[in-house]
Amino acid sequence: MNTIDEVRNIEKRAEELEISFKQKISEMEKNADSKVREMKQDIDKDINDYHEEQLESNRKKLIGIKEKLDQETTQEIDSIKKQYKSSKDKLVNIVIEEVMKQYGNS
């Protein structure tokens, strides 16, 4: 083999290495892009899951607050009704006493 053939072989090998290197770089870029997309999808899913969990948690809290408020409202209404009845009974008794005072026990 002469020197020119050796140089051509080296050049050919260098070209093959360059092509192989470019293919590997391209493959690595595709794999990296794919991995980034997968990771982004995983993050988006985790964010959606977290959001759903928070919505469910807030919904349960709201239900609890509403039930407590309904219970307190019912108790307050019952208390007001009792106070009204008591006040009404007192007023009736006062009116009866006044009528009895004015008109006597005839």
C-alpha cells in the first residue's frame, strides 16, 4: 500500500467517523427531546392530579363548613323562636294583668 492509498483510507475513515458521530448526535438529540416531552407530560399530569386533589379537599371543606353553618343557623332560628314565644307569652300575661287591673275580677 502506498502513502496516497493510506491517506485516502484515513480520509475515508474520518468521513465515516464524522457521519457516525453526526448520527449519534442526532439520535441523542431525538432521545433528549423525547425524554423532555415525557418529563413534561409527567409534570403536567402531577400538576393536574394535585389540582384535582386540592379541588376535592376544598369541596369537602366547603361541605363541612356548610353543614356547620346550617346547624348553627337552625340552632339560632330555634333560639329566636323560643325567645319569641317566651316574649309573646310574657306580653299576653302583661296584657291580661292590665285588663284584670282595669276591669277587675268581675
